[in-house]
Amino acid sequence: MLPDAWKTLLLGSLNGDLESHPGHRLTDHLLESCRLAEALLKQHSLGTRYEKTVVPAAVTHDAAKAQKAFQEHLHGGKGVEHAAPSAFFSLPLTKDGEISDAFITAEAVRRHHTHLQNWNDIKTVWAKDGFMKWLSEMRLLIPDWEWEGCDAIAEDIRDFLFDNVPEDGVNEAEIAGYWFRLRTTLSLLVAADRMNAVGITYTEFQPLPDFQEKSFIVRGRVDLWRGETAKECFKNIKSLDMTEGIYTLTLPTGAGKTNIGLRSAHMIAKKLGYETIIYALPFISVVEQNADFAREVFGEDYVQEDHSLALISKDGREGAAEKIQEKPWKRLSTLFRYWNSPVITTTMVQLWDAIYNPKATASMDFHRLSRAVVVLDEPQGIDSRHWYEFGKTLSYISKNFGTVFVLMTATQPVMVQEAKELAPKTAFPVSRHGYKFIGGGYQLSELPELLRGDRVDFAEKSGMVVLNTRRAALDAYRVLREFLGENTYVLSGWMTSEHKRRVIKKIASHIKAGELCHLIATQTVEAGVDLDFEWVFRDVGPLDSIIQAAGRCNRSGLHERGLVMIAELNNSSGKPYASMVYDSVTLDTTKEFLHKYPEFDDGEVTAIVEEYYDELTSKIKNNSMWKRIEEGEWEDFTPLFKNEREEVPVYVDNGRIDTLLAELRDLKPSLENREKIKSLRNELSQYSFGADRKLMNKCRESIVETSIIGGSQTKIEEIGDMEYYIIRRDGIGESDTSVYHTAAGFQPQDEPACDDIW
């Protein structure tokens, strides 16, 4: 708790007319932020360890806003730095603690609007004479502040930074510890600051609700097995002496992992007295699906669905941008994606950013990992080069926050050697499908014959074709549609979110009704999408991805034994599509195993995948994420998924695009407008996809050329200097010359000289 003497000093030192934000008194903001920070510390049981850094940071983080120039800035004047000079106000509050506490407190304040820096860059900043001059200026700004000893503390911080130089052999565990303490302090400070900025003055924490068991219809042997498997998992959890740590739930695809995962997380949380469950998944479409289930078992008010498209109304109707949320806590989630609910369903990318991304706002959710149960669904979707270092990060977080991590999948990668298994050793009770490797070097034009070679009746049975790139999916649709007929669908990154959502709903409807349908898709269908086909074809990819795709083949064992066909497809230049997406080590290892096991049954998958992972991990070069943290490289950040190409938004005209874009352009960036801006962007994102700039320019050039002989130049409109593009109504249709096909999505009007990543 902040001593009353310091609160009195704060109120007496700062003029009551000073503002932190327009209409918000500076003293109120600092004291309210401090109270919120104290509440967060208590909620997450972090007070004993972090009170001495977080409280001083919260009560001083905006003190330099007392500058005349900043007060003028609030009402239209030029901006002025306030975070760095505010750092000096925290020094007197840390003078009785360790110098590392003073450093962490001051550095959290200095970077609370920017990002963490590398150790050597921090050292350089504190060594600059200009930076130290700020201390003198702050003395003059608020002379009543208790400045005695601040010069000495600042010098001690300098010495501390220079004495702890990673490359000089300083204990790497100490440097990692400073990172962890700084990131936690920054996370709590930024959360409290942003809370108060949107109007929150008190805490509103919900307890973890009870789990409302959902009744399932037992249709036969498979459903009985699912029920018994779930009981065995829950029995194991009850019998274990649960502590923080890393656990695994290794279950076959189709075992009902969502139900088992959420129920297991709830049991662990209740057993340990935790109030937070975080459920992370690879793709947005799967997050939406699992969030719906979570709401059924926990209740609508206790579940937060967090991803980049989560602000849109659930039915995707137009006008979502006008439905601005007014409650401060909802505004906080809208503006900053803060995890405020007891049950969070989010993406693996958001979890990754909460842990590693150096940006201050990205760190907001880091402290929410404290005393939480975190389920990572399909963790093998993370690049294998990250596994070892990510596992080390999870272990460190678990030991310091008391976090329980549960890695849940059918194909379990070895991220942490000491992970404990929660599931019984089990296999699907019936043989659902077999695997057959056909070979390599095939063209997309040969797909009908490849399928017919092993499934003569492929067109009469529901099936799915999974390709590695968007262009491959489009070309496969053109090759196969005449063979497959009606109810043939496409899912790829060249379709708008709204379009993909409609397609998934249609396919699910066909499957439920027992109607014939076919799907041609990129890899987004591999993890968690609850679809069921009688056969699957997969272009070569990592072995675990092939197994995941196979999870959509006779998923519930209700059809006759299915077949998963695998072949390596090349583009017109002879380059394998897989090589455009995956690294050579993973692909070469996969092909070795496919040649070693050209045909196998789904009952053999577990043993083969374990052997495959052993071989793969002996070959890959690990990414050095955790090593960089230990070496003080805190600003260096590796995104979970790298987009190697520069892509721009492409909007598909739905009659509202121009209105929404105009509204967005008219809004000036500000905290007051940020919510409206995010809602507008969110609604726009429902009707957009990303595409390569060069590709879009080629498409426009092609259309302009054809317009000379009667075509329309208004099919694609370029806005700004290639800032974004709009596919107009004239460009939307059902023919291969349509820029946006109503079934297949975007159709580049160019020669496919260079394929793009999915």
C-alpha cells in the first residue's frame, strides 16, 4: 500500500487544476491508477513481490504531465515527452529498497507508452548527460517533491546497469529475472493506467463460475468411449497432487478435446484456488467455435472471446461499428484487448504477444498469467524451431507465477521434458481411416486421376482436399469442380472473414443432413474445425499437419473406413507448393517418414509421430528467444507467424465499404475516438482479405488492358498510394474472369508466375 504521507505529498505538490487527460485531474488519475494497481496486485497474489515496484510506478507515472507544455498539448498544443521525466519522481519512493527495484520502477515508468529496450540501450540512455538533466528540470517543476537522495539513486542505477553487462559473463538467470520483474511491473502499471484512462475507478473482478456439464447424446460405441476417456482424465486430475507446472493432454482427434480441456482446466483451477482459465487456439475460426462452447458451460457473462475480429456482432450483421460499447470495462477490452473475464478464449498469437512482444500495450495481459490455468490447444502448430525455447519460457513463467500450462493435442510435441500426462493411454475404438502416400512431382491438373486411382467413387463420397497455398486452392477448385459438382466449397485466405464464416456454416449443415459435399481448403481447416468427410487428400506438409488434416476424415467413426491420400504437388514451374510455406528440414524429415511408412493405419499414428518428433528435434536449429532474454535482448521480437510478403487490405464491396472508410478517414487518432476507430476497422475486416501489392497491381493492369475491348475499369479501385484496394460490384461474380468469385474468393487476373504464401 502507498503510505498516506506520500499521498499527502502528491496532493500538496501538484496543482489541482492540472489534468492528465482532458477533463480528468492529474492527482485523481495518479491516485486512482495506484488504487487499481493495488487491487490488481491483490487479485493476482502479487503484492508481496511486486508492491515495492508497481505502487511507486503507478503513483508517479504521469507526474511530468505537470509541465506547462503538456497541459497546452491536452488542448491542442504540440506534444511533449512525459514518460521519461516522470521516471525521476519514482526514485524517492524506492530509496529504501534494493537498487534493482529502483531501476525496474523507473524503467517501467519511462517505457509505459513505448516498449521495452535492450539492456545495452537502457544503459546508454541512463548514461546520457541530457537524460540526467531531466532530473534537474523535474526538481524545478515540482520543488516540493522530496528530492533528497535522488541524484545518488540515479547514479546507483547507472552503476547497476554497467555492472550487469550480459556479455561480460553476468549470470544469465539474473538478467532473465530482471526482464520478468520489469515485464510484470510494466504489465500491471499499463493495465492500471489504461483502466483509469477509459473511466474505471474501481475493480470489478468476477469469480470463476461453476462448470455446467453439457449433456451429449450417446449414439454408440464411439460416444461411450469419449465419455470413458473424459472420466479417466478427470480421475487422474483428482488423484494428482497438483502444483504449478507443465502438463499434457494427449488425446486422439475426435475425443472431444474442447469439453475435456475446459473441464480439466476448471477442475485444476478449483483444486488450486485459481480464478482464471485461458484457452489459446491456433486460428480465429476455431476460437469462435470454442468460445461458443465455453459460453454454454460457463455462462455468457463469464467468457471473453479475444481475437482481432471479436468485436463484430455474433451474427455478422451490418452496422456493428455503430454498436459502441459504453461500459468502461467493456471499453477496456475493446480498446486494449485486456483479459478481464475469468474465462478467456484467445489465439496463440495473442498469448505469444502477451509473453514476448516488447510493446507496453502488448504486455498488459502478462500479469494475467499469474495463478492461471492456460490450455494450449494444438501447440504443434507453433513452428518446431520455437519448441525448445518456448518450453523454457513456459517453465520459467510457471515457477514464478504459479501458472499451470496444459498442452493438448493428438500429436504432442516435446516442448518440456518434465511435462506430466493427464490423459490415459487410449486409442480411438474403431479404425477410422488409413493413410497412403502416393508420391511426388504431380501437377494440380492430375488431381482427378490421383483421387480416382485410390477412390474411384471420390465424387460420390464427401471429401476434402487440403493445399498449401491460396493459389493452389483456387486452381484445384477450377480443376475439380466439374468432377465434384454442386456443394463444392473453398476456404482460403483469399476470402473475406464473412464469406468463410458462411461457408463453414453451409458445410456443417450439409454434413448434419447427411448430404454430399466437398471442400477445397488451405491449412486453416486442420486444427479444431469440427467437419467430417469420408476421404481426405493432403498436399505434403509436416507430418503432424497431415495427421491433423486426417482428423476430418471419418471423424466420429460413423462412415465406412476412410482414406487419407498424400502426394507432393508442384506448380507449373516444377516447384513444390510445400516449399513455399514450410522449412526444408521439416519437409525432408516428413518425406523420409512417408517413404518409410507409405501406408499405415490411424492406430499406428501415435508411435510414428513420436518417432518423427524425435528425428525432427535432433535436426532443427532452435530459435533463441529465451536465450535472447537471458542476454538482455529484450526489444528483439520474433512474431509467432511471420508474413514474408507485404500485404495490403483488399475490400470486397458490400454497399457499405465506402461509408465505413469515409467515417474512418474523418476520425482523428485520439483516446476518445479509438473505440469508434477499432469498431469501424473491425467491421471493415469482415469484408476484406490480405493480398500482395505487386499481385494487386498486376490485376489492375490486366483489367485496364481488357477494358480497351469492352471490359470495366471499375472492377478494382486503388485508394491512395496503394494503401488499399476495393473490388467493386462489377468485379464480383461467378465466372473465372470475376475478380472475386462468389464461391472461390479472390481470383488473380494474371499468370501465376510466382505463388504466394497461404
